[in-house]
Amino acid sequence: MKQACVLLALIGLCGCGGESMSTPAPIAVPAVKAPNLPTNWTATDLPPLPNSNAAQANAVNAAGRAVGYSVNNGLADATMWENGIPTELGPGVATAINDKDMTVGYRPGDGFMTVAVMWPGGDLGLLEGYDSTVATGINKKGVIVGVAYNSFDTSQQVAFKWTEKGGMQVVPGCQYALAINDKGQIAGIGTNFDAVICGGQDFGIPGAADALNNSGLAVGYSPFGDNAHAFVFPSTDLGPQSLATGVNDYGWVIGESFTPLGGAQARLSVRAHIARLFNPRLFGVSHPFVWSQKTGIVALGGIVTANGISGKRIVGATVTGDGSIHGVMLTGN
């Protein structure tokens, strides 16, 4: 779809191939008071909007409202689900939601341009010198983060932060801002291509910190040659051929491991991570999981992408009995 091509072009400038690296020794994740991982999960169908033929959920808030997108004739419409019922937000893709139901993402602009959007609210605008923006995260105070880039030269990009009072501003030292917590910490990719807390900790590992919780626990992945390993930063390695995509305040981490089609090794990179939001079968066979320090990795059934987590709710996509793709929410029992 057009929007997917835009994001592929944007993220392609940061392939994060890197050199082979030795696996860091795992370290203990800071202890938090948390329940045990659920042993059973109830799946709720998140169907496409009427007259659309596919959907995927990308994020969920504490009240259980999920956001993502539906696809109609190759074009995306941002979608919110409440109790499994879809509501159209507007053209584009919703990427994040806070507990006040403020939702962010982006809409298509002219040509291959994109414009960061908040629903309700409208366009967030552009940074001077850049013709496109994508919003990737929002916290409870309504602070929004994302990336600005030039559609004609995607080697030009920078992380941004937006506030109602200050508008859109550059985040120093980061070229991608991928998530923000309620304390205002921003997870992303530094200008040196390391996974970082923007303006704070550089984890010293090439890769992406693409989610963090309110304790500052960041997760993502690091490339190992043409492979990638999911990480709980700074050095808890969750294994090869995998991505970590979300973390809740219990310290539970969601992600996916992959069995590539045709036996070829999948190249997992920043480009691939964003692209998976638009094509759940991108890498071959996906194996979503949830991880805790106490339990380790536990496979998740009934879901083909695990994109967002809040409390005991996980959202992503599933393949239905007729082969179509719907959003889905797993609720832990």
C-alpha cells in the first residue's frame, strides 16, 4: 500500500546491518511487583471497518481501547476498537494511544509525503527543512514523539517531540524517536545507530529501543550481521531471529521470533520492524511471545503479530479461518 511504501523508504536509511557481535551476558531486569504471566488468554476479534478487507491493531491503552488501521482497496484508514467494534478515525495509520484515548499516527500527504496526526486534533505539522513526519508515541501528558524526514532524500531524518505549547521540536542526539513514557523518557535510535534513551542512556549496542515502560525499562532489538536478537536493554538477549516490540509496567515483554520461508535467513532491521506493521507475513512464519524475568519466553497462540501491550492486554493481528487478516486482542486470565 502507498503508506507502507512511504515507511519503507523512511526506514530504509537505517538498515542497521552492522558487524557480527558477541552476545552480551544477560543481566537481571530490575524487579517490579507484578503478577505471574497468565496461563490462558482470551482472544477478541478486532475486525476491519465496514467495506474494508483487512485490519491490524498496533497499540492498546489501560481501558482496553485498541488502535491500528483497516485496509480498503490498498489504502489505510486509522481505526479504533472498543469492545471489538471498529470506528474510523481518519485516513492513515494509528500507531499509539494514551490512557486519555489521544491517538497518534500519520496520514498520507502529497506524493510519498506523510503528515503526523493526532486524533482528535488534526495534523501536527512539519519541521523546518523536512517535508514529512510520522508520529510513533504519546504519553499521558499528550507529549508526542516521532520522526521527520525528507521524502526525496530519506537519508535526511531526525527525531522530534511535539507539545501543544511548544509545537514540534528536534530531539537532540536521536534520529528516530520510537516511544515515550509518562516520565518523558524517549526510546529510539541515536545518531550513531545505537539503541538509546534519547538525551539519556546510550546502551552501546547498534539497534533500536522501540518501547519502554514507566520505570524506564527499554526493549527492542540489535542486529547481529544479517540476523537480529530481541533485547531487554542493556544486555538481556532474548535470542536470535527475533524482535521485542513492547513492554508493560509489570516488565512483561512482547515480541516475535521468525522461521523464514524457504530456509533463508531473515534480515531483521529497523526497515523490517516498521514494515511488519503493514504485512504480518513479511518474514515467513511468525511466532509471537511474551517474556518475563521469572518465566522466560512463553509462546502466544491465536496471533501472528504482537504489536502492543498494556496491563494484561496484547494486540496485533491474526489470520482468520477464511485467510483474511484481522486485528486481535489477547486478554490474560
